[in-house]
Amino acid sequence: MEEASPNSLLDITLHYLSSHLEKFCWERQDGTYRLQDAAVFPQEVADRLLQTMATQRQLNEVTVGIFRGNQLRLKRACIRKAKISAAAFRRAFCHHKLVELDATGVNADITITDIISALSSNKWIRENLQCLILNSLTLSLEDPYERCFSCLSGLRVLSITNVLFYNEDLADASSLPRLESLDISNTSVTDITALLGLKDRLKSLTMHHLKCLKMTTTQVLDVLKELEHLNHLDISDDKQFTSDIACRLFDQKDTLLKLISLDVSGRKHVTDKAVEAFLRHRPHVQFVGLLATEAGYSELLSGEGSVKVSGEANQTQIAEALRRYSERSFFIREALFHLFSLTHVMEKANPEMLKLVVIGMRNHPTNLPVQLAASACVFNLTKQDLAVGMPVKLLADVTHLLLEAMKHFPNHQQLQKNCLLSLCSDRILQDVPFNRFDAAKLVMQWLCNHEDQNMQRMAVAIISILAAKQLLQIVRQKTNQSVVDTTLKFTLSALWNLTDESPTTCKHFIENQGLELFMKVLETFPNESSIQQKVLGLLNNIAEVTELHSELMWKEFIDQISKLLYSVEVEVSYFAAGIIAHLVSRGDELWTLGHDLRVNLLDQLQSAILSWPTPECEMVAYRSFNPFFPLLACFNTPGVQLWAVWAMQHVCSKNPVRYCNMLIEEGGLMKLHLIRDHSFADPNVRRITAAILENLEVHVVRHGGPPFPKPMFHFK
């Protein structure tokens, strides 16, 4: 698929040119741009540049100036959402030999009558413009206004949806001598009788949600019967009306026999039986729109055969609906709602479906129901291993749109939750390019304003991973430059904190080659004890995650850490000892670097700990004692127990108010009693354990504290 391939050189070039237009232009006296280079662009490239600028919302009074001359010769012009005046439009586009113009949603400063008047000033355009799309515009700012569609005699396709377009305007358009395709969806037309003026040539008629129509069903059908050349008919609706036009149409046996496509989505009283009977008389039909109806559940209408169906019965129908209705928010929401219920269990990645969801999200950025349903579908389509099967380019688009949704609806908790669930993905956070600053800011804003514990945990994980990747890059840069400064020290401290009791961040540290980088840091700064302490503190956090022990079973790594056991700085030796204690604690069978090395390390560990002087101040802080508790049970490796009780004794003696209460509340007292009462416990371990228990007793007597089992203390 397209998203799996890199962008073409032309796309990259046009994207850059559009984003940095000021670098390639001179400024005219009126402030508008003109290209510096006098080279003439091929027409196809000029069309693509204009479309790229429209997509990037770069079309305005200044930038459209580059299309004034003949360097950029246009044939198919897309100026969607442009912010330009009538005068700027005339100067930039009306001297070209245009055959197509899409002016959907241009700003209110320019009206439909302005556009047609400007186009009509060019005789070639009057006779040769074939396709004109004027959706979501103002018809005229004057009342009365001169009707002017009829002057574009070459027009074959006219789309004028979401416009205050009346019966008289329809009559004007119906006089066009070559018109074959007309879309008057969501206009103010009350009577379609004027369409009879097109009965000899109209092949496509779209009148979705014609909300002001005042004709009876019989009158509408009488007009449609006369349009015998119709190949495409769309009479779909947003489920707001109870008209029986669809079921009455299906009863017609001898009309509209040339139909290839019929859309009745959103209409009432539609049944599989009626649709199938209609199709039997029209064997050339290739598409039927049945979304938000009661039909589409029979085998013939499944959408898997020769007849394509937009509906909700299966993923094929839903994909067709998303593809065809990308501009219709109600139908997009309806399709996404059913897609969500069908994708709870996905065994295989479906990039094509995700691409369709992306289009719906992009086209309706401020429509809450669409964004809510789409973000839920994104999670179903990308969760767990499914994201691995998605192209990075597609995931980048998805991530950008999720962040945009979070910006548009900052106070909608369910939408924010949906987006966070999708963002909390290893594949997205690791491999996908997106604005990480924006993401971190949005997640932090959410975190500061909500107290849902599950979501807080997820938000913290996202921020940690986003930050960790950038922080590692800073460490890499400083290490390559052999520079020790406050930036490096603060960065190492931040990484140390981010990995503390955060297995997900620890995993991402490993996956981003953090271990290799930190080995290089230790080699680059062998005499910087403050750097060594921070590096080893973080590696201690990694060693606490048992699932990552295999990543640390690396001979060069173990050799480097064991050397630092003998550092004269207690802080450095302490963290080196902690890493070794965690790695040897799981037993000989899980140690993969040889029995003799493990035995030697245990001897070195115990010897180093017993040589430490008592630090004068608190050299480490802990959020919990839980990582120590598995080590307390290692009676066969007293060096491991010794490190754990030494650490606990250190913090309990230096900061008893914080740590004595924490130790009791987390259930550490019982574990200490087991060591105290164990007949084979190492004497040094029992001695330090006794000191901890004594500290606890003194603290409780002085300050009170959490309740704990009796008898409180007993010493042999």
C-alpha cells in the first residue's frame, strides 16, 4: 500500500516548497509572492503544488501570487479552504486554461457569484471548464443577485452542496447544455422539477439530505422517472426524516433501468427483499448504499460479490461506507460506531481500514462524535502487536490526528482516554515520527487535571518514554563531545528518576541502546564519581526489573560494574553492589555467565559492603521498599541479603520519619522478623537487621506509627 512506501521525491520537494515558500520567492510591491526562478513548471507539477499548498492550508492573499504569471500553468486547480479575496482569485487563477476547479470551503470573503464572474471573464474557461465544485460557500452577498451558472457552457460536473441554493438557482444550473453530473445535497431546494431540463443528458444526481424539499414522494418519483439516462442516484439522508421514498422507489419495476449506483443510506423501511427485487431488474448495478438502514444482511448484499455495498453488517461494507462518505460526518460516525464493535478482537493488522479511519478523522477535526468513535477504532486497530503490522507513515498520520483531537477537546475525558490508550504503544512511541513536545505537553495537561489512577499510570508511562528518548540523545551528544556539565548531570538525574519503579521506561531504555550508551559514559568519564553514581543508580533501576535481567547478562558489562564495587566513593560502590545483588539473586540456574563468576561476585559483594563506612548524610531516596523484599528472602546468598538490609538501615537511620513508617506500612516488619529468627542467617545480616528493628522501635515510641504485629521486638 502507499503508506508502506517512502514519499516520492516530488512529494517531498513540493511539501518543502509549500512550507518554505518565502525562501524561493520575491515580494511584489503589493506584498504578494512571485517565484525567483524564471523556469516554467510542467502543468502536472503546478497542479500538484497548488493541491499541496491547499492541503497544508498555505493558500492566502500573499502565497497565491505565485500563480499569477505563466511559470505555473494550471489545468486542475484545488483551492480548498483558501483564505483569499475575489480580486486575488481573479488575478491568480482566471488566466489559466482550467478544466477543473475545486473551491470547497474557501473563506467567506469570496462568494460563488464572485468565482463564476471571475471565471467567466476568460472565454476559454467559459467554453472548456468541465468540473466545478463549490461546496460549503456563500452564494452571494447581494440580494437580489444575478444568476450566472448558465454562462459556463462547457460545464459537465457541478457540485454545490451545503449552500443556500434555491429553486431558481437549480433552474439556472439545469439550463447548462452539457451538464451530466449534479450534486445539490443539503441545499435549500424545495422543488426539483427544474431537473427535467436535464432529462436528456443527466447521468449522475446526488441529493443527499435535501431537507427543504416540499414535494410529495409521488411528485419526486415522477421527476426521477423522466431522468432515464441516470447511472448514479443518491437520495440518502441523515435518518432525520421518515419519508417512504426509498421503499417506493424499490417498487418501481420499469424506471431508471440504466442505474449503476443507487444510494439510499439513512432511509426508512428498506429491506433486503425489496433491494434484491430491485436489483434483479437492473443487472448492471454495481453499488448500493445501505448504511443506517435495516438492510444489507443477506448474502447477495454482503458486499463481497459483484455488487459493492456500503453498510454496517461486516467490515467490507463498513470500509465501503468510510471510503464513499468521507465528507459526511453523520455517516462517518455511524460507520465508525459499527467498526468499533466489529474490531474488539483482531488477529491481523488491517492498514487499509486504518487509512479510512484516518481520512474520516482528518475531514471532521472538530466533530466530537466522529473523533470519539474514530479514536476508539484507532485503539482497536493498533493495540498490542497490531501496530507492528502498520506502516510507520500511516501511524505518524494517526498519531498527529490523535494529538489534534486532544487539543480540540481538552475537557472530554472519554476522548482523552481513547487517545492516551492508543498513544501508549511501544511501536508508536519508539518508531513513529511525531511532535513529541506537543504530545508530552498534552499528556501533562491531562495528568494535572484528572485523578483516574489507571489513566494516570498510562499518562506517566507515555511522558516517561517520550522524555527518555530525547534525554538519551542529549547524553549521547555530551558523551561524544566528552563534556561534563550541568546539562549532562541534570539529564542523567532525570533519566534516573524516570526509570525508578517504571518497568516500561526501563524496557525502552534498553530498546534505545541505553545500556551500550551508559557503558560508553562510564568509559568516557572514569574519574567523575558524580556521573558514575547517576549512571549506576539508573542501571540499578534496570536491574530491579527481572524481565530485563537477560539484557544485562553481558560479560563486559558485569566486568565494568564489578570494578566499580571497589570505588572509594561509597555512593558509587553502593549502586554497583545493588546491580550485582539483583542479578545474582535469581539463582544459579538463571545466571548465564558461568558458575565461577557468580561465586566470585558474591564474595566481592559481601567484602565490599562490609568495608563501607557509615555515610554522613542520606545518599539515596526510595519511593518504596518493595524492590528489596525479594532480596531479603535470599538466605543462600548472604551478600544479596546484606546489601538489602544495609540499604534499608541506611535510609531508616538517616530519615526515620519517612522510611520507618514506609517499612511498616509495606509489610517489611514480618520479613525482617524472618531473618532475625532464621538459625542459618548470616551474622552480619542479622546484626544489621537487629539495628533496623531497633530503629523502628525507637521511632514508634517517639513519634507513633502504623500498627504492626506483636510481639514487636525480640532480640537473641
